[in-house]
Amino acid sequence: MAQAGFTPISIYYSTTAAAIPTSGNLVSGELAINIVDEKLYFKNSAGTVKLLASSAAGTPVLTFSAGTTGFTPSTATSGAVTLAGTLAVANGGTGVTTSTGTTNVVLSNSPTLVTPILGTPTSGNLNSCTADGTNPVGYRNIPNSGAKTSSYTLVAGDVGKFIELGTGGSVVVPASIFAAGDVISIFNNTSASIACTCSAITDFYKGGTDTDISTFSVTTRGVATILFISATRAVVTGNLA
């Protein structure tokens, strides 16, 4: 009830919750209030209805946590909240402030290195490593390149391996395929000598001789090893007929 002797002033209002006046409801500068929502609106000079005031108070943020990220938030009560620290590995970080130097950066227990450049490490253990996905690194054994039962021409992939010759098998040594230091062994796994061809090589010698040969024979159950001095010169040693 208005005080006696005074005329109450009432502005345009609504008693419907969430109701907002349209621009057609108001003239520029006119006020409107929603007495359920306790919000005051006005129409600006552009003809747009805007919220001018509201009694609904927002709930202030009282605490802030960075969870398991590894960051620590500041305790600011106003203004900006800042984060300090290092992003944890579980959240995509490295867990360290730098990835160089002498400290360890471990992103997983069994990482897969696609094309790493390892530089010149001073130590390491290659016991569980392979050279090609199958054969171990180093000289712990000599892989078998496979049993041959027909004429077989050596390839670069045979280097460091032995060729097993079965019945009907023989070896042809090609020219300009191998480099200095390449070594291939031949095992004759039959009951007779097997002749092999080396005529394509410019200079091919039996170990301990000075005669260029075009063929050599590996004795029964014998082993012969070819050492390439260059792409055009090689020496064969072992159980030769």
C-alpha cells in the first residue's frame, strides 16, 4: 500500500517467470521489470532490449584445483588465478622442465622409437635388439640364408649369413654387388662336392694362392667362406676340393 498522501509509481512489469520484454513492448529509454525473476530491462537507442540489473547473485569461486595435471594454482582472491609447475606425463606432458641434459625423460615403459637419431651413445645393451626384426645385432650367431636346391645367385642380403646347399644346389657369385669387408659362408650339406661359379668377379682367388679362378668346389659337409676385398675382388677359403 502506498504511503498516504503519495501517488505510487509503477513501471511496466511482468509476473511470468523468465519473461523478457520485446522491443515492441517498450519505447527507447523505457524500463520494464520482471518481478518474479527480479530483473530490470531497458530499451536502448538502437531499439534493443537489454538487461540492466538483476538481484540474482552468482556464486563466487571459492577454491580452484588443477587436479592431477601437476600444476599448482595461486591463492588469489581477486583478479587472475595463475598456474605454476610442470604438466604431468599422464596428461600429455613430459613431467620435467626440460628435455635436454643428463636427466631422464620417461614417457612410457616401452616406447616405440620410429626414426630416432641416437647420436653417439657411450653405453647400451643390445642383447634384446635385432638387426632386421628377426636376427640379433652383433656376431652371436650366423643366420642361415636358407637351403638352396638349385643354382642360387648371391645377393647383398646374404652378407653375414651362411648359404646351405642341398642336393642340386650351387652358388653363383655376381660382380659389383658386394663391398669391402662383406663376408658370406657356404655349407655343403650333401655327400658330394659342389661346384660354384665366380667367373663374374674380376679377381677371385683361393686363399693362399695367386691364381684367378672362375669356379671353386666345396667338399662334402664342408664350409667355404668368401671375403670380399672390393666389389671386384674376393678370396674364398675353407673346405675346398
